[in-house]
Amino acid sequence: MTFSSGIFLVYFLPLILLIYFCSPTILRNGLLLAGSIFLYWWGAPDFIWILLLVSGINFYVVHRIHNSERPKFYLVLYVTINLALLCYYKYFNFFIDNFNLLLEQTGLQQIQWAAIALPIGISFHTFHSITYGVDVYRKEAKPQKSMFNYWLFILFFPQLVAGPIVKYKKIAPQLSHRKDRLENVINGFYRFSIGLAKKVLIANVLSEYGDLLHNWDTTVLQTSSTSIAWMTALCYTFEIYFDFSGYSDMAVGLGTMFGFRLPENFNRPYLSKSITEFWRRWHISLGDFMRNYLYIPLGGNRVGTNRMYLNLFIVFTLSGLWHGASWNFILWGVFHGCWLIIERLFRLQKSTSFLRMLITFIIVLHGWVLFDADSFSEAWNHLTAMYRFESVEFMDSADLFYFNSHVFIATMIVLLGMTKLSRLYYLKLTQIRNIKTSLIYLFIAGILFFISLSHVVTGSFNPFIYFKF
Amino acid sequence: MKTRSSTYRYIALTLMGLLFLPLLVNHLPGIPKAHVFGVEEQQDSVSGSWLDGSAQHQFEKKLMDHSVSRTYLLRFRNQYQYTLFGKINANNIYKFGDYYFRFYIPSFNDASNFIGKDSIEHTLDEIVQLQHYLGDSIPVITIIPPSKHHYYQQFLPERNRTRSKETNYHYVLAGLKQKQLHHIDFNHYFLNNRSEIPAIFAKGGIHWTSYASTVAADSLMKYISSVKQEHYDSFSYDTVYHNGFNVDDLDLELLRNILVKPKDTRLRDVIITPKKGKKRLKAVIIGDSFFLTIQNSGARKAMFTDDSFYHYYFSRTYNSDLELIPFDIHKIKDAMKEADCILLVNDITNLQVFGFGFPRRINYLFR
């Protein structure tokens, strides 16, 4: 049951809001936990027991970290348990596949095994668990006394499946003391509707075009025009942004409705003037996690220059691998890591702002081609098609056929959304100051919600891109 | 300050109430359920397991597929996409001038339906033979209704267009002319007059409209009158413009599943008035479903006597009230000898079964 599914919007959301605000305060965390477990069970009943069990074990191990005289030992044990779980479910198939490939090359018999299904949200579950253990180890937060509150932190439905990655020390106070106000529903609903519209009305429309290359066979791909190769790359670039930032808006909006402040994940990343800046604006909570829980423990900037470059390389390679057990994700991580190193090596920050923004955008776009491809050969064919320049027309008739009015309008919205004006307007909208404006925002949100709902209930299953990570 | 806070609370409560609206629409009594055309309302049962997630999936599908709000939301989506972007969320819909139609056989192409010259020649020879047995006083008339495929060909995708002359239609028509058999080619007539007469095809369905079939029936009466040198004008008709649809003129409004009925004055309805005291034809009718529109418009009862039976695909027999009666080939043969005329209604798509085996089987009895 995703946020953008009919059953969530028509049944789950109104019912849980009603029951939540009708319940006494003492029962509200329990209700949210029950709702979160129900939601996860609905989509993945096989795995809810694993998450509950592992979380239960984590709860006791973290208490040992806090109370024991050997906290480091328990921290290593704790991180190992969580990473082992992640490795088993997420990377085992990948490792065996590649090992079998190696065995095949050497003429040895391959290992027979049944592929392991990936539990939804396992990556985010692991990251949340790690922030909890490390924050307690660093004495930045006290361990949670209540097992139910701990489960709520781990399983809270707005952030369980695809983030944002919430640091335990930030959310801990909200678990026990937060202000539940009906007014939060207005702000949260507004944010949620914006996110829903981003996903349904923009990302899904762009995907009609962006997914074209996946539907074509290699022959068509090898002969596709330069314009179509660029257009599909552009569409995917914006699709993944609107898909993921739409999801994040919905998660933040849902959190707001229930009195939680979840961290922001995006800040107009395509206006970044460097790859370093891009990673401060794109998937902010992941960047924050990687910096605090991986880059800094590796030494961060406090080490020699070569070691710092190596650290950057490791962090981005692992970041790529985290996105998916596939070589193209690793390559994507390496691609970004290399650009970051190049930026620091050559100090590429002296050209004009617009040029830097354009260059950064083009680099990021090429990265998305690697990210989106199902294989190396597909990525290569796409990249070569972008630079073939055989078709001099900007758009031939086939391009125009695919580039229908929907995609055109979605693109216009995307371009408008990139301007500074839209950001100011957006900020103004999200800060309700008086009743008149709040009614206007509510009206806008209502329209967006209604139009999006009309798409959701009539469409097929349409998960967010980041659900598979 | 307190007033402001309470106002926010009222707004929030109203919002939560509105969020319940799609859910309540599903369950409140008295709200008409708007059916979605083309979607079968099946009562799916939940047979999967709640442990592996299959039951959840089935339950979710059942809940959403049968929800009333879904049908209204679907129509809302279709309406705004159609109004703003001209997009139609239905398969096989094409544009003809300022209105839309559905082509019902997406892969159809006349050329790929060709059954061969010899086969057509053989059936035509059987009709010649049958005409010989019956004599000139009982004309065997082949009626070719217009084809949606030909009528809209230039607006269809390339795969549906036929440039080859190696088609059943071409050879049947040439053979009928060459062997001087009685026939009326309504396809040619309507195609040539496409710009001057109202749309003759139900926009969603397969068959010609009530209007087109009545024009054809009227022409058929005149044709038989000229062949038999006797005056048959047993009905008259008037046309009225209408924006809606009737059973035979299924409007695209249904196919599009939109909220507001589109205005379209190109469809016409017919009002048939039988003429008292005029002689009706006694006919043996063999045909495909195109004849059903003549039946439904009321023209059949005005044109033909009550014992003029309709033999659908020469395998089922219907009386003038469209009730099924036993199919008896010997009775058909006897009726033919007493008939004023024999009508073979064979639309272009069905020319691959030209004659439905009727001339060959009847000739066998005559021999």
C-alpha cells in the first residue's frame, strides 16, 4: 500500500486521522505503531515479522551499548547484525550471480540457489537502526525506554519505506513530547497534496516518455535519434526528481499531520553549481547520514589529501551500491565520486554561476543515464545515441508523436518550478499566516488532491522509484 | 487569538470530513452507481492467503474496482484530459473530422482477409445457378452494406489501410457486375456521399446507424420496385437530429466515460411510418448482423410480410418479432419458391464467408 494508492488515500488516511485525533494522547503512539505495522503487513506480510524481531534484538543490544563497560564491542555487534541483514537480503543474489559468472569463466560448476526476495524498506530500516545505535554510543541520545516507542521510530509509516532518513537524536524528543494540533492537518495535507501531484501529475507523465528506451529493443536503441536520446534522458532526470521529492513531500506532510517534523530531503538540486553542492541538495538525509556515519568515521577532511580523496571515493561507491545491487548503480556512485574529486583537484569553481549550473546539470543528467539503464550495454547505447548527431532535426515525427501534450505541459511545469520565483511562492504557501490564505492554500491542495486521486484510483500499481532501494 | 485557533480547528475538521467523502460515496445509500462502459462489474472473491499478501492484493482490487467513487473519479479524469488535451482514454479511438469513432477490429485489413478469386467465383456461379432455378420473377439480390473500414480508411493507422485490389470486396463486386447478378453496393454509395450526409456509423459499434440502414432500406424498396416492375413503397421516414444515442447508435460518450455528454449534431434518428394498404414484400432474408439494424429501426415490419423470415448466417432463423424458430432448410427452399425476392445481406468484413454457404446448399436441394 503506497501513499499514491487508492486504498491508502480513500481508506487508510482518513480513517487513521479520525481515530488518531479521537484517541486520548496516551494511546496515540500505539495507534500510529499499529497503523504502521498494518500498512507494512498489507504490502509485505512475509517480512513484518523479521523487522519486528530484528528491531526487538536491536532494542536490547543498544541498551547494552549504553549500560555495558564494553560499548564498542556491542556497537560493532549491533552494526554487524544490521549490515548482515541488509547484505543477505539486498546483496546476496548479486554476489552469487557474479560469483557464478566467475565460475562459468573458469569452467567450474555454478552454485544453485533460490533467489532471495528483497523486503521493502530494508535499506532505510538499516540506516534508521544504525543512527539509533551510533547516537546512543556517541552519547548524543539516550536509549529509548519504551519498546513501543522504539518500534514506532523504526516502523513509522511515513518514513519506513523510502525515508527521509531520520536521525534518532532528532526524533527522540518528538516520540514522547510533541504537539498534536488539528491545525497541523492543514499544513500536512497541503504538503502531502503537493507531493502527490508531483508524483502523479508530473513524474508519471514524464515516465511515459522517459521509459520509452526500456521498451525498445537494442536495434531501435542503436538507431534512435540524438534528440530522442536527449529527451528521454531529460525526462528521466526530472522524473526521478519529481518522483522522489514528491514522495518526500508526502512523507513530510504525513509526519506533520501527526505532529512530527521529518527532515527535508531536497532543495532544488538541479540548480546546484557543483557536484558537491548537488549532494547537499539531493537526498539530503542520505548525504547527511553518509557524512556523519561513514565519511567522518573514515577520517573525513581531517586526514591527508590522498586519504580524503579515497574516503570520498569509498563513500560514493558505497552510496551507489546502497541504491541497488547492480553494477550500473556502482558505476553511478563511482561517476559522482570521481566528479567530486575532480572538482576538488582542479578547483572548478571560478566560472560564472549559470555556466557552472549548466555544467553540473549535464553531469548529473549523464549520471542518471547510468542509473536508469538496466545494463551496461543499454547505458552505452543511450550515451552514444546522445552524441551520434545523425538526426539533425530537433524533433522528428516519431519524437513529436511520443512527446504529446501531457509531457509538454509537465515539462513546462518543471521549468517553471526551477525558477527562484516558484521557490519563494512555495515557501510563502507553506507558511500559513492567516485564515484567508490558509483557505486559499487548502483550496489549491484540495484541487491537486482531487485531480491526483482521479489518476490514482483509475491507474494500475505505480510504486515510487526509490521503493526498490 | 483564541478565535483564530478555533477557526483553524474548524477548517481542519472540515478538511478531515472532505477526506472521507470518497469513502462515504462508496457506502452511502441513494448515490447512483455510475457504471463504467466496457468494465464488467464482477464480484471477485478473495481466495488468496493473508500470509503471502495475495489476499490483500485481491481485497484491495475488489475494494477499488467496485467503488462508486472510482467510477466518478475515472469520468472526471477522462473529462478533464479530453477537455484540456483532447486525450481519449480508450483503445482504438480515431478522429474523423470533428468527431471520434472506434475501429472495432484493431488488426483488420481487407487484403489479409482475401479468400481467393476461385472461391469467390465459385460462390458467384452458385448464385447464378440459384437465380436460374428460381427464374427472373424471384430476383436474388446481394446487398453489400457500407464498411466502417472503408468509410474511415484514411483516418485509420497504416496497418488497417488497404491499397491492394486483391480483396474480397473488389472481386465480389466485379463478379456480380460481370455475371449481371442483382446487387446493391451501399458501401460505394455512402462513401461517395460521405461529406453530404450525416455520419452513418455508430461511433462505438460495428453496425450502420438506424439512419443509414433506413436510407438503405428505402433504396432497396426502390431497387426491387424497378427490378420487379411493381411499386413497393410500404413506408416513409423522417429524420430528426439528436445529440444522444440509442441502442444502435452507441455514442462515444459511453466509450470515453466522460462526465458531460458531448454535443454532436451529426447523428440522426429516424421515425418510420408504415403506409396503410401498401403491398409488403414477401422475402427470404439471409444475412449477417447488419440486417438487425433494419429490424430494430422498424423498417423490416413495414417492408416485409410477417412470414418473411430472417436466416442469420444461414444457421439460425428469426421471425418478424426476432424470436428464434427452428432452422429448416427444406422449408426455406419452399419459401423461396413463393417469395417476391431473395435478399443476401453480406457486409464487407464478412465477405470471407461470402454467401454463408447458402447458394450451394440450396442448389443442392434444387438439384
